Amino acid sequence: MAPLTTYPVLQVENLTMHYTTRKGAVKAVEDVSFSLDKGEALGLVGESGCGKTSVALTLLRLLPENAQFLGGHVYFFRDGSDEAHARRAVGKPVKILLDGQEHQGRLVEVDRSQLVLDARLNGRTQQIKLGRDDIARLGVDLTALSDEEMRPIRWKGISMIFQAAMNSLNPVYKVGDQIIEAMQTHMPIPIPEARERVAQLFQLVGLDRQLMDRYPHEYSGGMKQRAVIAMALACDPDIIIADEPTTALDVIVQDKILREMRQIQKKLNMSMIYISHDIAVIAEVADKVGVMYAGGLVEFGPSEAIFKSPIHPYTKALMSAFPSIKGEKVKLAALPGEPPDLIKPPSGCRFHPRCPYATEICEREVPKFIEHKPKQYAACWNPLM
Amino acid sequence: MALQTQTKTETLVRVENLRMLYPVATGVFARARSFIHAVDDVSFEINRGEIFGLIGESGCGKTTTGKLLVRLIDPTSGHIYLRITQDPSTDSQGEQFVDIATLEGRALKEFRRNAQMIFQDPYESLNPRMTIFDIVSEPLSIHGIGSVYEREERVAELLSLVGLTPPESFLFRYPHELSGGQRQRVAIARAMILNPSFIVADEPTSMLDVSIRTGVMNLMLDLREEFGISYLYITHDLAVARYMCDRIAVMYLGKIVELGPTEEVIQNPLHPYTRALISAVPIPDPTVERQPIEIKGGVSKPIDPPPRCRFYERCPIATERCAQSDHPPLEDKGHGHFVACYEI
Ligand SMILES: Nc1ncnc2c1ncn2[C@@H]1O[C@H](COP(=O)(O)OP(=O)(O)OP(=O)(O)O)[C@@H](O)[C@H]1O
Ligand SMILES: Nc1ncnc2c1ncn2[C@@H]1O[C@H](COP(=O)(O)OP(=O)(O)OP(=O)(O)O)[C@@H](O)[C@H]1O
Ligand code: SF4
Ligand code: SF4
Ligand SMILES: [Mg+2]
Ligand SMILES: [Mg+2]
């Protein structure tokens, strides 16, 4: 029977990553923490260059050469009875959810029926044995995996639709063949079955199956984006990260694609991370929202709370800078200044030079990211409550 | 936010039956027999001090219309009239409508001074090898206005006006040393320096970030308020159009299908295309549930369109009459709300 409680599929803790450049380190991801539940959609929103894509690349470990991973944990949860997942976790830091309790430790050993765990319980390290079937969720820290171990996680565990991916379809190959090839590198599947799978995926994303044998130039922008979504779905992932999935598209096409993505998500009970600079898009698709500013997550919580009663001054500023076609027409408030250079970000709270609520401490000390209201987190010395 | 202080509305720009056809190359030796109807029999007027919006999806002809209005390109047919002072020494009594296609010499120069265009991409539209001073003062030197000292004064004045303060710290910088929002402000300063009466702003904020975009939009609203400038404001973003424009025209495949006061068109759209377009706009409020209107297919290119309603193939309410008739004319449905549809 399906459990009624919600489970996390991803817990990101204190993620930090900088890019090395000749001018200095670009502090693109600074102490970012959030979590994602099964079947839930998270919207990551913020202005250009604030680090949204970098967060996704860091947690998937798809970083360019000049990136420096500086710490943090990314727990990826699957059912504890999943053989491959449990094996992968041996010797790694794990989290286990058991009867609603979270246990942290290192997985020592796995056998057919049991997981043996070195866990810290009541402040003391002790070895505990847990029945495999009792363990609803087993979370592995992806930052501890080797590249080899990480490979199957991408696509099958967490698959990503890259920003502007629709422009990166190879023009000389048929679209269907490109998806089949991508699929085959991640799972052994014979061509006829792969073709059938792609046909089903095309149907799911609203593309005619005849289009499989066409080339990218015969597709419109919206069709290409659908194909890219089909590709992300190919290996049946638990989580899809969609980076600006509709940014280049016209509003009618955007609307259709977002609605289809939501339907697919519901149907497959998948978890999603939408990345967008457009708060209106995020308002429509996300259950939870994370707001980024200058490399940091400044606020995180249930979508309605974030939109209706933001805690962080930047969230509030972002919301009131956005025009809408609904509601009363009001003069929008412009923020003074510009987002900072991430090589030399402002001290303390990175928003302080532009913040109307800043006080003396804001310049000196980095505010902690804490729960100010139930499930609503923010990093601010003077939260708007 | 219509300009209420204006007692009488005075037409500044009048566009009549404007068409721009681009030949489609069909082969190396073949003469073009097919045409893209980028702008197809479009008529509208812009009042003095008014912000007139042109909205619609990619490829519907917005930029082409904008370029025609400042005479960056010449139309296939049709006319654009601008109220212009023929002899700069006389006051506004001496103004009259002139067909901009007929302008030459001094009159053309006067028109170029009066009608400016701001482009979408602040990264491409400024010459990277020129300083901010050179960029903003260039129109003055082209028109031979002022001494070097006066030009410096005027540039500093405009940089302050667009919020680049203190001006001295910007004068001798290059575009790459500015942020996107600052560059767009430079482009606005340059467009403003000759006191134009009319500006075509082609998606001036679509490349800018939200927190900067609002500042640029408010700046353009303020400049209108202060100097009574008229804008043709091109955008694909309906929420931005609502914020900026007094009236809007909705384009579809080279045709204006609906035109009227912004609030009226957005809250009470009549044309089936406008209805679908507006119903698809996301609302930045998670508690709002939209009921989108489905339309068939997607936008195509208007290459040799058949002589019937451009929206026919996708229209959910098309009838036999639509199949048999020409593209419908724009008709006034009251209060200056125009629609081109047989079934409304
Ligand atoms: N490979 C790189 N080397 C150096 N700096 C980088 C690199 N990639 C990104 N950056 C910088 O890191 C910061 C965060 O970039 P990121 O692409 O994550 O932003 P984003 O929020 O996704 O922005 P956008 O909305 O424009 O896609 C920016 O300042 C960017 O210039
Ligand atoms: N110089 C040109 N030669 C040929 N075709 C052109 C030219 N300029 C524009 N077109 C075509 O004319 C039509 C209208 O283009 P236009 O650039 O005016 O559209 P738009 O509404 O500004 O679109 P967007 O929102 O993408 O900027 C399009 O089909 C376009 O491909
Ligand atoms: S910590 Fe201070 S500067 Fe930062 S957002 Fe809060 S009030 Fe503003
Ligand atoms: S004229 Fe006919 S086809 Fe065109 S929009 Fe109206 S109902 Fe639809
Ligand atoms: Mg990005
Ligand atoms: Mg354009």
C-alpha cells in the first residue's frame, strides 16, 4: 500500500562551489540547503547569474574543470530494498528514514535481508542492523560517490534538461535516434524496444511518433523542447531538473508545455526542480520555492507562503518588481543598484547594499539560514514577519 | 496611466495600409515568386504623449513595423505620416503631417532627429569601441549641434536624467564596462539627446533582469510624463505591455487583429487569438487557477498566405463564411476597441 506520509527524495545541505578564474574565485554557490519530497515540484528562482544553474550542476556533479567543490552534502533517497541503490551506498555516508525518524551514519554492509549501519544514536556511535524491507528510504550522499558510481544516477536517478538544450540537438541525426542512443548508453536495451519506448515518450510529451524519423530543423522550437523533455524521461528518472525549460518559447507554447510537464509529473509521481528567472512561471508550476540571490539561497518554503508573505527583503523586492495582467495595476518598485560581482561579493549579507531594511549587523555578519515560520526558511537578520 | 493632463488628444503618427513583403529565395536562379507578408495592410495612429504597444508572438511583424516607422526600411506600400515642424523656426502651429517616405535633405534630417529607435539587445546596439560620451553625443555631432563644451554639458545632463550618476564616472567608460541595465540606459540617453517627439522601443527590457528592468520601465514612463514623448513600445510580454502602454495592438502573422485601450483589451479580449494569448499568460500568484483556451497548431510563417482570415487554420470558432471571405477588416466595437473578426 502506498504510504500516506511524504518522503524526501533529495536533501541538499550546505552546498558550496566556486569557479576559479584569473580575476579570482567566482563564489557562485554558497552554503545552499533545501529538500525535495517525492512527487513534489520545487521552483528555483532568481536573476541571471545568481547561481541557479550552478546549483544544479554541483548536485549532479557535472561541473566544468575550473569549478571547485568546497563542501556540502547531497542525499539522494530511494527505496531501501532497491538492490543497486543499497549496494552503491556501502561505505558511504547515508541517511535512513525509519518510522518517521532520521538516522545518519555510514553504511557498513548490505546483505539480502539487512543493512548494517554505523550510526550515531543518542550521541554514541553504534552499529545497528535494519531489515531491508523496513527501510522506507535510504539516502546516499552523492558527493561521496566516484564518477563511475555517479554515472547511473544521472539520467536514471536525476536527469537534467539543460538550459537551451533544444538548441543542442545534433542537426545531422534524426531526433528519435538521438534519444535511442542516449538511452542505450545508460541501460542495455535492444533497438526495437528502445524505438517503442521513444514512441511512447513522444506520445507522452505530445509529439506525433512519425516525428522520430525527422531531423531537428524540421521541428519548431516548441517541438524541440518536447523532444528534449522526452529524452530526459527516457530512463524513467526519480527527479527531473528543468533549467529554464520554456524561456525561449512563445507564451502559448510555453503554457502548453508547462501543463504537459505537470501532467506527466503527476502521472508518474515524479519529483521536479524547475529553474527559472520568471516568478510567474514558478508560481504556476511549483509547490515549493527557493529564491536565490548572489550565489545564496535567501528564502525557501511553500510556494503560497513565499508569494503571499515573503520573509526575506529580496524576495519581497522580486515579487513587487513583477508586473501582472491580473489584479490592480500598481507602480512597480525598482530596486536600487545592481546584483553584485560574485568575485567580490558584499560582506555579511550579500544583499545589504541594496536592502531597505539593512541594519549595522547585516554588513558584518552572514545571516544564518533558519526556519522563521513553519517550513519557511530565510537568511536574514531582520526578517519580515 | 493615460496622460490625463493632456486636454486634447492630438495624433502624432498616422500609419495607413502599411505593407512590407520580403521575397523568399526559391533557388539560385529563380526570381522570387513567394513573399513573406511580414507586415500586411496595417493601419493605426499614435497620439502625442501616448505609449502605443505592439504585441504578439515571435515573427508576427513587430520589429518590421517599428523599423518602418523610423524609416530604417522602406515599405512595399502604404504610408506613414508624422506631424513635424517643417520650418524649425516656427512654433507648433506650423506643424503638419508629412509622408515620411517623401522626406529629403533637411526635412529628412529633421525627421531623423524626431524619430529614434531603441533596440532589444543592449550588448549589440552600442559600438564597443566608443566611449559612453562618444555614443551619447554622436547624434549631436551628426547634426552639428552645439560646441564641444555644450555637448559635454548636454551628455552629462542626459546621463543624470537616465540615472547614470555621477555622469563623470560614466563618460569615458566603454560599453563592456557597464551592466546590461546601464547599457540600456545609455541607449535611452542617446535616443533622447536630440529631444525626439517619437521613440520606437523594440523590446527594450526583455534582456534585462527583473530588478533592473523595473527601473528602465519606470524611467521611460517618467520621460513620457516629463517631455510628452510618444512611444511605439514593442513587447511580447503582456504583463509589461499592461504596465507600459495606454493602448495596444495585437499582431498575428502581419495583421493587427485587435486594437484598443490596454486594460480593455487585456481584461476583455474579443478576438479568438487574443483570448488564447491572454489566457496563456502565467500569473505570479500560486493561488490563481487559469483556464487556458486551447487553439490548434502553432505559428507558421506568413508566406503567400491565402486570401482569408490569417487565423483561420487555428481558429476554434471559424465558420464557412471565414473560409469564403477575405481577411476581416478591423471594426470598432465601441470605445475605440477594434477587432478583425467576422464572428464577434
Ligand atoms: N565556468 C564558469 N567559470 C567561471 N564563472 C562561471 C562559470 N559558469 C558560471 N559562472 C559564473 O557563476 C555565476 C553563476 O552562474 P549560473 O550560470 O549558475 O547563473 P544562473 O542563475 O543559472 O544564471 P542564468 O539565469 O543567466 O542562467 C555567474 O556569475 C556566472 O558568471
Ligand atoms: N530582412 C528580412 N528578410 C526576410 N524576412 C524577414 C526579414 N526581417 C523579418 N523577416 C520575416 O518577417 C516576419 C516578421 O519579422 P519581425 O522581425 O518583424 O517579427 P517580430 O514580431 O519582431 O518577431 P520577434 O518577436 O521574434 O522579434 C518573420 O517571418 C521574419 O522571418
Ligand atoms: S540580513 Fe539585513 S541586509 Fe540582508 S536581507 Fe536581511 S535586513 Fe536586508
Ligand atoms: S474571422 Fe473567422 S477565422 Fe478569423 S478569427 Fe474570426 S472567427 Fe476565426
Ligand atoms: Mg542558468
Ligand atoms: Mg522583433
